Amino acid sequence: MTQLSRDDLVDLLGVDLGQLLALESLTPALEAAVFLSGSLVEGMGNAFSDIDVFIVGGGEPKGTSLHKAGEALFSVHMLGKRRVDFEYWSDAAVERLAAKLASLDLKEGGPDNVMMERRMTEDEIVFLHRVRTGVALMHDSRLERLRARFDFPRLSRWLQEVKIREVDDALEDLYGMMEQPDVALMRARELLNSTCDAFCHARGSTNIRRKWRTRILGQLAAGGDAEARAFEQRFWELQFPDGARLRTQPEALKAYLETCIRLCNQLTDVIEG
């Protein structure tokens, strides 16, 4: 995964970092990990993207626009025309999340039989990904110690398992929907999307934002992954065929659906291998 240096981030953000930190009165005296993360850090955003700053281990929100999501407290500001989110996590919340990830069951069933996709919340997964990909703004060693608390390969393996189950569900539906063009076409696209997500997680990605799936696949392909390059090409070819024509030509529709199934089965073999 490509990350930007702090100097590159300043250029991309288009804001002064001192002015940015001053919005929440963040100084080196604060005993906390303070870092930037989000789409800008991962090279996916643009000059209008929100700015996401994380404060973990200390400090209290200073802004007037506050809200809570799960374990996190958010303080929202505007810097010019840019939205800036400051997200606060306590050490206690981090320890609970680290323990939860460490004990995460990667198989179906288990003592409590919680469904695979419900074993972690979206807020928890996004935070873990932001920790993994963040760029320190102060106290670099604190961010490194924070990262060391989490088993990120375990997270990517669990995400892969969740997506493989989505693939299985879509495949089962498609096998019984060949004569239902409208439903089958949409389910085939969902199959491609779930397979793309599973493939990227199998390659170590922990980003679950659906809007970035093609960017993540593109980064893998650009990084020299030959299978990712081949899949990226077929993914785009199959995502946007002539849907209007396919709906009126049953044999062409059936051939398209079978092609989607074959490709996703091939990629599933790669992922599970």
C-alpha cells in the first residue's frame, strides 16, 4: 500500500498543519498518538476530500460540533471549505478492540454462533484500517506502538472470509436465476464486486469502503501483481456489458452470467489457495 510522506500530505491538503492542529489545540505536550489518515493518505482522495485526524490515548474534544459513534468521539470543524474530523479514542477502548481482534474466530459457528459478518462493527474495522495506514503528526513512536497492538493480517483474513461467504451466496443465487434476466444481471454485478473485495482482502487490504474497491484493485495491479492486472481488466469488461441487449437475448445473457461465474470461481481458487 502506497503512503504519502508528511511533506507530500501538506502539499495535497493545501492547509497549514499548524493551523490544522490548532483547531483542537493539539500540541506536543499532549500524551497521545496524533495522526492523519483516510483517503488522502492512501492516495485515493482529492483536494476537496475531508481531512481526518485521529487522537488516541489522551485529550478531549474542544469543538462545539460533537458526536459519538461507537467508542469514538468526533469533533467536526471547517477549515476554509474543507471539513475536518477529529476522532478521539481512549486507551481503554483501544485495548478492548485489540482483545476483540485477537480472539476473533475465523470460522463459522463457535460457542456463541455469531454470524461471521457481525463479529466486528463497521466503525471498528474502519478505525483499525485508519490506524494501519495513518501518518503521524506528532509522537511518531506512539503511532508505532498503537499499530503494534493490532493483528492486521488477522483482520484481513477475517474480511476475506466475510466476502467469500458473500460470493458463495451470490453464486448460489445465480445458478437458480439464469431465466430471470433483471435479477440475474444485478446479482452478477454484486458477485463481481464481492469477488473483487475478497481478492483485495486476500492481498492484505483492510479497507472496506466500497467506493474505493476499484482504486484498491488498481493499486494492486499497478504494484506489479499480475493476477490483479488480469482481474482488473476482466472486472471492467464484465461490469459494463451491453445490459439492454443482454436482457432481450437469453442465450447471450446466459453466456455472460456463466462467464461471470467462471471468473469468480477462478479468483476464489486463487484467494483460498
